[in-house]
Amino acid sequence: MKLLTELNRLLKDEDGLTMVEYAVAGGLIAVGVAAAFITLSENIDKQIICIGQIILGAECAS
């Protein structure tokens, strides 16, 4: 019950960020996190391939 009371208070509070601003901020954060994961996954994939090539005795292509 206390959680619902606090949530209700936050929804009625007009000071600071509104719910729309929270949604926009959350969306921007989600896009940033997704972009970071895509970039990191590409770099990690290249490193794993390089390690595999080294194990097989070939030179790393990167």
C-alpha cells in the first residue's frame, strides 16, 4: 500500500519532470544502451574471431 501511495503522490506532483519527460528520457537512454550494445558486440565478435585464428596458428586479420 505504501508503494501505491508513493506512486500516486509522484503522479500528482507537478514539480520537476512530468511523466512525458520521463518517457522521453527513458526512450533516449534505451536507444543509447542499444547503440552501445551493438557497438560492443561487433568489437567483441572481432576479438573472438582473432583469438580463434591465433589458436589455429593463423595471424589475426585485424
